[in-house]
Amino acid sequence: MLIDTHCHLDAAEFDADRNSIAEKALQQGVQLIVVPAVARLNFDPVLALCRQHKHCAYALGIHPMYVDKASIVDIDVLKTYVLEHSPVAIGEIGLDYFVTKDNFERQTFFFTEQLKLAKQHDLPVILHVRNAIDDVLKHLRRFEVRGGIAHAFNGSFQQAEQFIALGFKLGFGGAMTYSRALKIRALAMQLPLESIVLETDSPDIPPEWVGAKGRNTPLELNRIAQVLAHLKQVNVSQVLDITSTNALKVLPKLVDLCTPPKVLL
């Protein structure tokens, strides 16, 4: 079983062929796709997409790169959507110091408010942690959410261990496929498979064979899984089984979307 735990299938890059991509992915064995919202404006499009494609599941959140365009009212809207629509997670949320730290306080406000919401509703979170891992971990220790996924993880092994201790799985995708990505590939080899989930972050972070300027899609997930199997020197079927089990454990509402339902031991 393949699960793409992070895919922005609602993005404009898919406007021409979104339905086709969703169905082709299912035909190629990607049985579940998690579509995280990034702003209030795309809550409804994400919900509509996932209602149309039953193998897609929505997470709802306000991304750190969108907080400058967000208002405090958006937090109240998110609270209402969580109550009415029961997302699989709060996400994509977090901190991003790669683009700018000038809005540090605003990022922190939206992040911590959403962590409070996740804790209140006992929901996992899908985290954006680019260049901000230590601060993200600091806030996770404060609010003690039930866990989730550290998306596109590229931190140190010691930081990975801290996320795992807090109940998180680590997302690996296209970045791992580049032969020059020595740090990420070493991390993938070093971490236990039980701590990893697969993702594409489509349309972003395309794998090496697509090229840096190409469009990533969930159709690449099987080959990404093969790269992980090669790095860890295990059979790809083992990667599929363990990473999908990991995803279902950390995002338990996904279990209801499995066909047939999967029983976790």
C-alpha cells in the first residue's frame, strides 16, 4: 500500500489535469493521498477535491508562508471548520525561517494557536519546519500535541530523535532521490523505517528524474519508495508495508478511508 502523506493536489499547477492525476495515482497503487490546506482561501477547494476523490483526505491549517495574508479571524474560521468537517490533521502549519524571519512573531502566533487547536481536539499536526526545527520542537514541548508528521524533514539525526520521541513520523520524498543529497540520504539510511512516511509535496520538490524545474505528482511516489528501499537495502514491499502502517498510525482517521479497512495491530 502506498500513501502520499503530503500532496497539494489543489494547487494551480494541477488545474488542467487534477482529476486525471488523482485517478492515475490510484490506479498505480497510491491508495491514499493527504491534501493539506495552507490558507483560509483554500479550505473549501481542498474539501471539495477530497469529497470528489474518496482516496484523498484533507488536513486544514494556515501555512507559515501565508500568515502575512492571514487575519486573526482566520483562526476562528479554522476552529469552525475543524468542528464541522473533522480533518485528519491540523496542517500544514509550522515555522519557516528560510524565506524570512522578519515576521517571526506573526508566524509564532499562528503556529501556537493552531497547536492549541490540535491539542484541544486531539488531532495530529502536519508540520512545516524549514530552517526552524529547534523552535518548532520548543513549541511542541510546550503544547504536547498527539504527534503527527514533520514534513520534508532534513534536520540532524538528533533532531529526528526528538521528533520521534514526541510521537512524530518524518516525511521523506523527492529530495531524498538526488545523489548529491548526501545528508538526507544518510539520514534515511540511519533512521529506523518505522519512523518514516512517504510524501511527494506535489507539485513541489520533484525527484531527480523529473528535474528541479519539473512538476512533481503523486505518480512519482512508487519510484520514491524504490529509492528508499535501495538506500536501506530492503525489499520495496517492506517499505510500502511499513511506511503505510506508519502513516495510518500517526494519522488514524486515514484508517476509515482504506479499502478494504486495514486493522492496525
